[in-house]
Amino acid sequence: MHLALLHDGRPALLRVEGTLGAPVALFFHPFPLHADVWADVLAACAAAGLCAAAFDAPGFGGTPPLGRPLTMDHLAELGACALDTLGAKRASLLGCSMGGYAVMAFVRRFPERVAAVALIATKASADTEEAKKKREQQAQLALERGPAAVTSEMVTKLLSPKPPDDVRRRVEELTRLATAQGIADALRGMALRPDSTPDLPRWRAPTLVIAGEEDQLMPLAEMEKIAAGVPKARLEVIPAGHLPFLEKPDRVVPLLTAHLQVRLRAPTSRP
């Protein structure tokens, strides 16, 4: 099922699997993909009795671009809007890569609405000046030469050195719904994000951290820092690349559904 969100007068597409009214798990997708990257995980969560939802960030999938930097705070606000649309006071949050940055913004902005957290292939630290410059170069490249000028290079980096052929094809297909403006907006928004490291010790939600052992974009050390910074966080390292839930679903999906089922059904999952 697909629902339309409306935030600040702008539409966004929300994908929902499972029964409305059930405990909610909200997914934030990685760059430069869209909500359908979570399809198998959403289905597994729905089969486990949860209401699993994921929205397309502006400029990706079925959501129009903003035409300005897509900040992580804006994605957090879209997440809150999704919960309002679903009638949920709280939810478990799952984010991969850029989606992880958005989850951290959500926890900072709306801590009372967080029941549990799962972070995949992301980091709490802000961009270095060098990284910001590279993002701006990529943003300009996308606007000048089209989205494929950025996404074609990204596909290889999103996966392990020798990914399954079907996974590579799926990722390539997912990148085709990224717009040039959306890519530029997201890159510029990620460059603006603050350092979330000081926030981590104040997190109270049970947190699962999943890293890809063969991740070409996110060093394991960054995930270890998050796990060390959040009280009682659990770290799992999977033999996969930046998208371990696609490359090793048999390992990752059970971890996620188990974490969500326990946390979302606990008495403390609602205020």
C-alpha cells in the first residue's frame, strides 16, 4: 500500500506493509536509492505482525525534489509526518547510510517518539572539509551531466567487491529513479549535517548497529564508535558491503525483525 504524505505543502510517497494500527517500524533509505530498497525487510516485518513503512526522500522514487539542500532535519520531519499519518505516537527507526544520518536527526529532534533504533552502514561524525568539497563536486556533476554521472560510480561502491549478480542488477534498477536535482540536494544536505557523536550517550532507545565487513564507503571504525557511544548498543558485523540487508538478507533480516519484535511489543514502547 502507498500513502501520500504532505509536509510543508510538499508531497512525499510512503510505502506501507502490514496492518495499520500495529506497532510501527519506520525505515529511512540510503543514498541514492529509494524506499523500495527495503521491500524484503518490510515484508518480513509485516509477516512478523508489524506495520512497516518507508518513504521516498525528496528527489528519489516517487517524491519530487526540493530544489534546495535536503537536510537531515527535513528527513526527520518527514519521518515524524509519516508517524502522524499512520497514527503512531512512537516507532522503531531503521536507517542505512544517509538514512542513518536522518535517524540521528530524528532522535535529536523527537526523542519521545523513538522506541528502538537500528543503524546500518552509517556514522555519527560530520563531514570533513574535504568530504564537503567532494559532495559539492558530485552535486554539480549530477546537475550538469545527469544522475547517471553519479549513480553509475556509486553502484560499485555500494556493494562488496564480488556481489551476487541479482543484487547488483537490483541496485542499478533502484538508482534509476534518482533525479539529478534530488542527488544534488541530498549531497548538499548531508554536507550540512552536524556531528551527532555528543548526542549518543543520551540515547535511551535500545540500539542495534549493523556493519558490512566489506563496506567500501563506511569504515568499520565508524560503526564501532556508534556502538561504543550509545549505552548498551549491540554491534553485528556482516560479511557484506554497504547494503548488508541486500547481500546477506538471511543474516540481517532476522536480526532486524527480532530486534523490532522485542522492542516494539515491550510495555515501554508507548508513552
